[in-house]
Amino acid sequence: MFEGYHLSTYIIMIAVVSFCGFLVENIWLAFTKGYIDNRNMNAPFLLGYGLLLVAFYLIFGTPKKMRLFGKACPVSRRLGQYALYFAAAFLVVSFCEVLLGSVVEWLCKVEVWNYTRLPLHITKYTSIPTSTGFAAIIFVAMNSVFTPLMNGLEGISASFAIPLSVVLLVILVGDFLVNAVRIYQTQSLYTLWRKDFNNSGILC
């Protein structure tokens, strides 16, 4: 099931990608809205990104070694595999955004994001431009970075990797659950800090 990698390696990778997701969202906010914030978390991790990318790998593999649920890709030509992989990333991102946005709004009565101002939006939770952008990031990361990084993490000694993965897992899951409950109870987003570049101040 785990493709020759230890479970601790996957957990550490989930943490790495979750941190990168935190950075990506704040970079997007900085350029589009002029601020960055804690993204409803205490720790700088967005668990959904890590879970999505690792799950995507387990299901689809990488662009160079694409599979479908463990079976070899039915498309033999490399260009065809790349196109199919990109399409899969696009569809998965779109579905997950709509699902997550709808569930959060239904349960917590809050709107985490809204893409209606963007062209070619599909509901307010996803759009062709954003899904294309995320699919491109997934494709590049899985094609060039994922395997070398996983191999590097796999090289960490078990005596260090296992306790590190446990600590990271507790932080990731604990922070997610605590703040999910907080948002559900308050029916509002959680802003611990916010850096507004337009006003050059930090709001806490």
C-alpha cells in the first residue's frame, strides 16, 4: 500500500506539503488582497493540502509513472499520460474545493472563499483558472519534486523519523480539530493574526 516508503515518511511529507499549502494561500492573498493571515490555524500547516497530494500520489502515481488505483495507466504514450494526469488533477481539485467549501458553509455557516469574481467560475467554490493553476502546481511538484523529496525523507534514520512523524501528526490533526470545532462553535472564521500590507500593520 505504501509504495516501499515507511508510514513515517508519508506523514512527514504530509506536513511538508501542508506547510507549502499555507505558503501558497498566503502568497495568493498577498497578491490578490494585500494581506496574509494565519489561515484559520494556529500552526502554519493546512492539512488538506498534504492529505490531497499524498492521496493523489497513492491513487495516480506521478506523471512519469501514472497509474489508476494501482493499475498501469491505459494510455501508453507519454504525452497522453501527461494530459490525463493533468486532467485528473484538475478534476480532483475542482471536486475537493466544491465539496470542502459546501460542507464548511453548511456546517459552520461561514464562507471560507468565493470565486464568483473570477471568470469561468463553477459555483462560488471553484473556477477553471484556479483549478488549472492548482493542477499545474500538482503536475510540476509530482513530476519533479515529489519522488526526490520522498527518497530524501526515506533516508532519515528511523530513530529520528518515527518520533518526528508522531509529533507532526499530533500538531497537524490536533490543530485542525481544535480550530474546526472553534469555527463550528463560533460560526465565524478564526483570525489569530493578520499582516495588512496596505496599512503596513499587524492585526492580532
